[in-house]
Amino acid sequence: MFGYSEEQIAQFGLTFGVAAFMLYMVFIILQLARESKAGRFGTFVLLLGLGFGLVGFAAKGLIRFFLSGLGD
């Protein structure tokens, strides 16, 4: 499709698509904190609790990248 292979499209979706989705999730968490009038500490707790999975997902990718010999 448009001169790209299926692998290239999938790689693009996994890098930029998932990153965009993660940023959108952070926006949702911040919007939830604002609508609930959570305050600074409440917002911190929401970001820590709900954003912890996002951090773990990103860390998994970084760990895999470094363990594979810096992308070899």
C-alpha cells in the first residue's frame, strides 16, 4: 500500500500510534484530575496510579532495546 510493506506500516503504528495513544491517556488523566478538583496531591496520585502502567510499557520497550545490543 503506497509503496510500504506491511512490516513498515506495523512498525510505524507501533511507534507513533502507541506513543500518541499514551499521550492521549495522560490527557485523559489530567482532565479527570481537573474535573474532580483533585488538587496538586490528588493529581500526583492519579498520575502515579494510572500512569504507572504507561511508564512500565515504555520501560519494557527501552529495556528490550538495550538488551538486544542497542538495536542490532
